[in-house]
Amino acid sequence: MNRPTKKPADRLDVTVLFLEGSFSSTAVGPLEVFHHAGVIWNLLTGQAVAPRFRVTSASLTGEAVACQGPLTIQPAAAISDIRKADLIFIPSSGLELDTVVTRNARMIPWLRRWHGRGAAIAGVCAGVGLVAAAGLLDGKRATTHWGLAERFRREYPRVHWMPEQLVTEDGDIYCGGGVHASLDLSLYLVEKFCGHETAVQCARALLIDSPRSSQSDYAVVPLRTRHRDEDIARAQDWLHEHFHEEFRLEDLASRLRMSPRNFARRFRTATGDTPLGYLQKLRIAAARRLLEAAGRTVQEVGSAVGYEDTAFFRTLFRRHTGVAPQAYRERFGRPLAG
């Protein structure tokens, strides 16, 4: 018996590119994640199927591409066949960066056109090089595989490279680190476009980790803030790295040679948040990730993200998420080993 399906009017169109010499898992894995968002969890739990994406795949010419290792994959279309795209996903394209850009040169103006039409662009590992070659990362934050970071810094000096991050977001450009970060990036995009609950359900149904975005245990989701205040951008970078530590925001202002009042004013103008509000969002995002994983009590999670006062942590967590930490764990987390 077929299960009911919700109307697909709110689906997003995703094109996953197939590139010669790519790591096949970085194309096929994300394709499956997007295809199963709103589907596989619902099937497993007896709910109405509600696909969130229309997914297709495309190579330069529509012909099959040879991947790393003895594997060839056949796309559904050529890039010239694509008529609608809300999101374009670029897999890892091999490690010979010179030939990668040369071999896929015809994709670069195609990517520019679609980005100009409003499509979000996501690239992972060496595939980020195509995004950079298209000029779409100039002045933006981006990540890639740590082994490629120095090469990319030399070739694309206008990009703010952050290889310590597994996932970066800057405007409508998304980047992922190494090969296995393709799943982190695709789950991050599911969360971005479909909500946290859909992403967690998709991850649990496919038996993969919930989306991470950094190489630390905290896996903080980057806060989306586009502005041109370089001092505040440096403050944000520092907060992302040190949010779990004990420090005074006044000292951070001093590091930037600002008065606390001027720092607070410029921070709110640039980000829309006060420095304290931004810090709290970072900490609560990290706490959510830790609660979704097994192994730590609520008290330990609060301490790990910077709150020794467990009662205050519980109050703050409820204020930001609408539920208590324990209730959040019961809904989204894996059970503690007992």
C-alpha cells in the first residue's frame, strides 16, 4: 500500500554535479541525503511522506564520469538541461587542482549564471576550488580539506580560508572540508532549508552523525551574519574559537582597542545581536549538539559550553529552544549508555 505524500509545492530543486575524477561518495552521499529528507524517517515511523527536495544529477555533457577508483557513475542530465536550481552541490573533484579547473572550465560560467539567478552554491573538499575559481568566494569565509588549504590560500588570496571548520556558510555559499565532510555539509543544508528536526530525523534514519560544522566536539553552527566590519568579524572568529572558555567581553573589546560601549554598538550594528546575545547563541548551539550525542549529562554539557551554574544553563537553554535540556535530549538525542 502506498503511503500518502504531501504536496511538493515547497520542495527545493537541488542539482548534484558529477565530476570526472571525483570521489564518488561526495556526490552520491549528498544526493541520497537530499533525496531522503522528509522521506525515510517518515516511512520508518509510519508518517506521511513529505519529500523536501527534488534532486537531480548532472555532468558537463550528460555522459557518465569516471571517479577515483574503479567506478563510473551516470548522471541524469547535462548541465545545459537544468532548468531550475535552488541549490547546486559540487563534490570533491580530485586532488590534481590544475586539471580540475581546466577539465571543468565550462562549468565555471554556468555556476556564475545560476548563482546570479539566486541559486545557493555548495562545494566540498577540492570541489570548493571550482567555487573559488568562479570568483564566488572572493571576500567570503570558506573551508576545504586541511591538506589543500595552503595551496588554495596562494591561488585564491581574496578568500578567508578557515580549514579548521568542517562547514562554513557565508551568504548563499556553503563549503565543506574533507571527503567525509560531504555528509556534514549536506545535513547542514537540510537543516538550513528544512529545519533542525528534519535534519536530525534524516541523520538518525540513515544512521549517520548529526551535522557537525567544526573539528571540535562542540560542532557549532556558524551564525549567518554578512557585514563589512572587519574588527567585528575578527571578534566573531575569536568567539567561535573560545566561546566555551571563561572570559569577559570587556577584555575582547580591549583586544580590538575599543571601549566596551563602542564594541557593543558596532557588534549590534554588524550582526543584529549584542555580544552577549551572540555568545549565548553560540553556546546553546554547541549544547544542542552535545545533547544529541550520548555520553554527557545535562550538567556536563552546560559546563562544557561555559556554564558552571546548571540551573542558569537550563533556564537559558529553555529560553533559546523552548524546551528544557533533558526534554531536548529525549526528543533528538541518542540514549545514554547505561
